[in-house]
Amino acid sequence: MRKKSHDLQWLGIFGQRHLLTEEERETYQKLQRAYYGEAMMDKLVANFLANDPQCIDDITLKYKNSVVQIDKLLIVGQIAYIIDMKYYRGHYVFKNNTWYIGEKILDNNIFEQLRRAMRILQNLFNDNQIRLNVQGVLAFMNPNSTIDVVDNIDETVLTMDEIPKWLLKLPNNGTVESMNQNWKSTLRQYEIEPYRTKRTFDIEKIDQLQQGICCPNCHQYQMVESKYIVNCTCGYSEAKEIAYTRTICEYGVLFHNHNLTVPQLRKFFGKNLNERYLTYVLQRNFVLQKKAHNKAGYYI
């Protein structure tokens, strides 16, 4: 299952507990739209590609000091399709090796990120004797975008409406040849952790955040505990252990630059915290790390 980027997670959680700045709000909406487009592509591949698709989603690779992030890698026969997804809106034209939106020239070449990924992945495959030919696909996932490519290009450019037809035209036999069966395990050898957000919040200001367990349905903080579940006034119910674990993880995302400590978790959960149950969840799902001189530990 595709995961949200760390930056998107951070902004989403922070926005539920603190007022976002205009820049943060705009970035969050942009990242949310991009994630929606990527998830839609996942559904289209699952629904329209014959047989079980051979693919990897959202992988970050480091190869010979070059780092590349790939939205979706789809293997069909001897072809490895790198699918780069954009959620741009408007009418885009590519001519004279330049991208235009309307009459305005874009500062960046939308193809460059895709082409760089293609070069790196092809070299990686060649060096590991994996006989896959890398091809690039640029997919515009916003249904309100139109594309006009005038130049001759090697990449495939698709609008949202064209993706199902393209998938159906791919060879029915998606079996990877035996000599290439280890393509996925080979890539895992070069995989690194995805980019982490540089956004932080001063832990000394934790009291400025909305405290408590946030309801995933209405995003309010009116969850009431019973023995095994927590209930919200909106009607949503959730297993208590899941609710506690989820809230601890939300703390971990917001304060990713700090250790996970019980005193700060107390503040994060607020006055309705069941501290005994918090201890139970920490012991069950997290690892206690001893600090120097036998002082209080912290969990990871």
C-alpha cells in the first residue's frame, strides 16, 4: 500500500493540532492532490492491467552517489516503465524542447526528473546483468489537464483519460523472464529511506498544540474511552490500542527530531490520558532504550 510522504504526514497531523501558515496550507493541499493522483494510478493499474502487475511503488534508490525517487515502477515483459505522476491543471504544450502553459514558458523541464530516473535505473540494471529496457511514462493525473506534445520524444505522455487504454494495450503476458526474476531484490539492495521532512516544531511549545486523541472521522478531540474501545460523539469507534498507538505515532511524526519520551507524551495526550494504558501500549508496541547512568528511558 502506498504511503504518504513524510512531509505530507507532518503537515496533515500538524494542521489538526495547530493553525497552518498560508505557505503550509498551500503545500499541504499540493501534496494531498499529488498523493490522490498517485493512489488513482495504483487503482487504474490494478483494474486495467491484465494478470497481477509486477510493480514497486514510491521507492527511493541510491546508486553511485545519485539518489532518485520513483513514483511507480511497472515491469511488463522485458520493459521497466518508470511512471512519473503530476497533478498539474491546465493546458500544457511541449514544443522546441520547452514546456508551456498557455503562452507562459515554464522554468523547469517536466521531463528532466523522469529522464534522470531513467538514466540511473538503466545503468543500475545494466551493471547487475538485468536485461530490462527502461522506458518513461509521464502521467498527468488531474482530469482538468490537457497535453499537446509537438516534439518527437521517447517518453509516453498520458492524460488521465488515456491511462486505461494505454494499460489495456500492454502485453497480456506480463511474466518477467527468468534471467530478470531478481529485479526486485536487486533494487532493494539500493533502496534507502525516503526523504524526511525538514519541518519541525519546538517541543518546548508542545502545550500550544491541541491535546488528546484525534478522531480520524471528524478530526475533533471528543473521544471517550471505555474498556476496549474509544468512541467519538460523531459516531466513530476505534479499538483503544489502535487509537493510542496511532496518537503515539502522530507525536513521533511531529517530533521526529526528538526521542519519544513519556513526559512529553503526557502533554500530547492531555488531561484525559489513561497513563496506565499508555504504559501498556508503549511496552507492547515500542522498544525501551536505556539512557546513560540508568536514568529514565525512552521508547522508539
